[in-house]
Amino acid sequence: MLDFFVKKGQATIDFVSSLGRSGIFLIRAIFGLSFSLKSLSGLIKQIYYVGVLSLVIIVISGLFIGMVLGLQGYSILIDYGSEQAIGQMVALTLVRELGPVVAALLFAGRAGSALTAEIGLMKATEQLSSMEMMGVDPIKRVIAPRLWAGFISLPLLAAIFSAVGIFGGLLVGVDWLGVYEGSFWANMQQSVDFQEDVLNGMIKAIVFGLVCTWIAVYQGYDSIPTSEGISIATTKTVVYSSLSVLGLDFILTAVMFSSI
Amino acid sequence: MGPSGTGKTTLLRLIGGQLKPEKGDIVLDGNNIAHFNRKELFEMRKKMGMLFQSGALFSDLSVFENVAFPLREHTKLPEDMIRDIVLLKLNAVGLRGARDLMPAELSGGMTRRVALARTIALDPELVLYDEPFAGQDPIAMGVLVQLIRLLNDALGLTSVLVSHDIPEALSICDHAVILADGVVIGEGPPGDLKQSGSPLVRQFLNGLPDGPVPFHYPANDFQTDLIG
Amino acid sequence: MYSRYIEAVVGVFIIVGFIALGFLAIQVSGLSMDSQKETYRIYAQFDDLGGLSVRGQVSVAGVTVGKVSAISLDKKAYRALVEMEIYKSVDNLSIDTVASIQTAGLLGEKFVGLSVGGDPDVLADGDTIFDTQSALNLEKLIGAFASSRSSL
């Protein structure tokens, strides 16, 4: 009986100390990026792996989600004779919520798990240790570029997601269901405010980018250096990232859009 | 040397400064590194090389780039000089022709040799080897054994080797230390150790299945187990 | 060569990302260069806002000439005080301009429509429009209709 509580207490302490470790890790990694030519080229390489290679899934998902929004939105709005509002519905949904959130979830699944696996493998094959033995800080050399790459890529990916989604909504609403193109754009432009909606969406994406990449990179760095350990770490990355994104989204939405 | 799990790798990591001891001192070249901060360790590591069990080559860099890595990090030498040094080191391990291959294309033995070239790239004074002979075929083993001894003598190094492979290790070392259960149970030149009276040292050096390290995992009486 | 390719692709990616952002800014939210236009303020009081909110459009004959910048309660007159920012280029709103709250479409957003009168004097920064028409309140309309019917 007492054993149960001891175990729970131990688990809590482990969790809290892990959180602390990851916080220190984050600070070291963020400030670890130097401005030399070498590290910038490393950063560019990571943006390629993390951002560019995620484009395919982002664009395809964005297109489909935009089209579904157009379809569903139309079927709901037509009952009120307000199908002209389809433009603003699709745009607001994407720019405020779905763009940043879905892009972050997809990112965590694709790029996040790849990062965790890569770093975990580097740890398991002692590459990180040998780097340290050669006097190179692996956090500066390996972790920092990846962290910044995720931080930079996700807002861009979220913007692309929203843009492609709106285009998908346009395809369905205007080309297929016959909503008048002029009112599609006009209603949208009137109700989407750059500062309130687009910018806030981008802020969300920046926050999500930081959190998802941080979790991915830390889980890899902290993983148990066996193949089983790596697979556990990868799973943790996807689960923790997804939950954090959804939780943060609620908090950010409450803060940003509470005036409405 | 010592049985599995006695802390040989831990000891190497302590010497390399990757782990900090809870008590006691580690004196290297007259300095107590147990209390070194990151900067002092960084300086220390320029004079040290460590060869990991798996080679630990950076999988995204070619063989040439791997060996050049410490040179690029710690020196400001121009590219053509770095090229010369890398080729020299690779030649010393016999892999100059493999310089453009990627680590994934190398065999286990070749990986270790490249890692060795990388370890000596900066001409360190101390080289630490973590189980360099583990899992090697006889030819690769022979190559590595020779290389370690030759390099040690040619470069005037101090080499610390951790291994289970007794005949190979004893054939090239000047002084051996046997660890068991966290204590030193025997040390000295290989000749002396082979004559040692300690039963644990005997069992270890001769590979005897039963002795101070028992064959049977603790269990009940056999007869009662079978019948009862 | 390989890293040249990667750098080029990353460059393209970043450009595409910014284009998407630009698209969202301009096409989607209607952020335009003229939003940097200079504006002057005029006020209007209404009995019933009927759902007009800040950022609502202000237009003349359907053309946007400004937006609602602030809404407050005039404590003395117990009417809604609406502050509007009008583009400086629209400087010929007569002082007898009528401001009415209208709806764009049946369920659309509320906006302020201005109908310009004939007075030669024009509104300047800080002026108030006195002739206002409040939002159409559906319940009152139905009530008025029902009571007019019953009086027949």
C-alpha cells in the first residue's frame, strides 16, 4: 500500500526533475546558436529537413481541409441563406485555428518524430559522446540548429497551410458550388483582420513551433540509448507534442480572442 | 580488464571527464580533473582521444570529413594542410583509399580504423580505447591489435585499453589492471599476472567457467526442485 | 553542389512561406497599403446600435470611406456614441449628412451608411453627426405591424 504512494511520489519527482532538465536544455540550445558561417549552413540544412520535407504533407492536408470546410460550411450556411459567408468562414477557421494547430500536429508527427529518432540514434551510437570528447558541445552543434529550424519553419508552414486551405475552399465554394467569387473574397476581407486574426495565428504557430521542436529534440537527447528506448522516445514526442499543442491552443485562444 | 558490469567503461568516462566522481580525485598529467569546469575540460580534451566501442563516426559525414572534424574544430589550419594531415592519418590505419566513403558503407573493422584515425588526428598524448576488439573477425582483430601497439610506440602515446579479450590485450600491454566488483583485484605486467595466486584472477585470465564467479545462479536444492 | 541545392530549396521554401503570409495579409484580410491613409474623426449618436461593432465599415453609397474606431455610452444622453475614422481624402461630407446603421444582406455584418446632404459646409475633425437612424430592430417592427393590424 505504502509502496504505491512511494512509487507515485518517485514518478512525480522524476517528472519534475525531467522538466527542469529540459528547461535548462532549452536555454542552452536557444542561446547555443552562434552566428558563424558554419552554424548558419547547418541551420539551413536543418530547415530543409524539417521544413521543406514537411511541405508535401502540409500542402496536401491543407488543400483537403480547405475543401472539406468549404463543403461542410456550404451545407450549413445554405439553410440560413448565407452561403455568401463561406469565404469568411473558411478563412477565419483556418487562419485562427486550423492553420496553426493542424500544421503543428502534422509537424510533430512527421518532423518531430524524425528529429527524435535521429538524435536518439546519435546518442545510441555514441556520436554525441564522442563529439563531447572532442571538445565540441553537442548541444551547440547538433541540437541548436534543429531547434531554430523548427522554430522558423512552423510559422511558414502554417501560413502555407492556411493559404492552400483557403484556395481549397475557393475551389469547392466558387468553382463547384457556385458561390459568387466576388462576395467570397469581399466578405472574407471584411471579417478577417490582419492584426487580430492573421497575426495571432502566426503567434500561435511560433509558440507551437518552439514547443514541438523542443519536445522532439529533448526526447531524443534524453532517450535510453537502445532501439527500444528510441521507439519509446519517438512515441512520447508525438503524444506530448500533440497534447501540448491542443492545450496551448486553448490557452492562447482564450487570451487572444476573449474580447469576442 | 574485468568481468562484465564491473565499471570499466564508467572508469574510462571518468578519466575522460564525461562523468564526475562523487568522491575522490582523478589526477591526469598532474591535474585533478574531478573539479574541472567545462572550459578546463575543453582544453584537456584537446590532448585526449577516445575510441568508442561502436566507432561513433558521424553518419552524415564522409570518412574524410569525419577525420577532418577535430582539425576543423580545434585548429585554424588551411584546407590543404588539413587535407594532408587527414590523408596521413588515414594512411597510418591503411584506409587512405576509403576517404570518400560514407560510414554506412564501411565494415565494422573499417569503421573502427577510421575512428582510430580520427582519434589521433590532433596527435593527442592520451588515448582511451573502449572495448576496441569486441566482435571483430580474426583479421580485423589482428589489424587493430597491431595498430594500437604501433601507434602507441610511434607517437609516444599513453594508451588506456578496456577489454575482455585477454590474449590480445595482454599481448600488447605493458601494465594490466583487473577490476571486479568495483575494486582492483590484481595489477602488474602481464607476465606477473599470469602467475598470480588469486583465484578470481586465475578464473578470469584462464576463462574458467566456475570459481569465485559461480556457474549456477543461486537456486534451491536440485533434488527438491525436481521432485517437490 | 549538394549543399548548393539544399540552400536553394530552403531559400525557395522561405520565399513561398512569406508569399503565403503576404497572401493572407492582403487577399484574405484586406490589409491594404491605404490602411496607412490619414484619417480624421467624426462622431455620431444612436439610440440602438443593433450589433454594430468596432471595425465595422463606414460607407457612402456602398463605397468604404472609413471604419468604426470606438464605441461608448454617452452617459448624459444615454445613447450610443460611435467614433468613426474617415479617410482624409473624403472631405466633402456635408454637416447635414445622415448616418444610419444598416445590414449587409439579411444576416450580414452591420455597417454605418452615410447619405450626404446638400449643405455647403462640411464635417471636420471632431464634428458630430446629429441626424442618425438607428438599426432596424426586428422585434419592434413586428410589434408595430401586429399592433397596426389589430387596430384595423
